[in-house]
Amino acid sequence: ERAENALLEAPTGSGKTLALLSAALAWQRAYERRAREEQKKKKRMEEDTDEVRSRSSDEHKRICCDVEQQQRRNITMKGQDERVEDRAEEKKESHSAKQDQNKGVSRRD
């Protein structure tokens, strides 16, 4: 990991090979353990990302549904407003017609 070198000098049979093999095997175990932990961490992150995507998708669907419902309400309200305006105009026209008739009747008298 640190890329350092070492020079060992010892007499035959003192265990140089065993010491190097032990250190190499310990390093290998630690390396494999870290690799497994990294894989688990990566998998958890992918699962979390999938969960967020799922939530985001569900949230997006909910928002779209809410917007559609609001648009329907607005259209309904607009339609109701137009009907109210139409009725008001009809009443005005009817009232004007009645006034015209009354004026006509009173002039004839």
C-alpha cells in the first residue's frame, strides 16, 4: 500500500521466508476483507439509490396525479363560472326585455 521496500539479511534457517509469507498472507486477508466491505458498501449504495429512484418515481406519479386533479377542478370551476355568467346575462336580458315591455305597455296607456 505504501510502496516501501525492505532489505532483509539473516542467516540460513532463521525464518526469513516464513516471515515474508506470513506478512504477505496477512496483507492478502486484509485486502480481501476490504474488497468485500467495499462490495457490500457499493451494494448498499445501489439499493439506496434504487429506493430513492422508486420513491422519486412514486412521488412524481403522486405530483402528476395532484396536478391533473387540480386542472380538472380548475376546468370545473371555470365551467361553473361561465354558467353563472351566462345565467347572469340571461337575467339581464330578461330583465331588459321586461322593462322594454313595461315601457311599451305604459306608453300605450
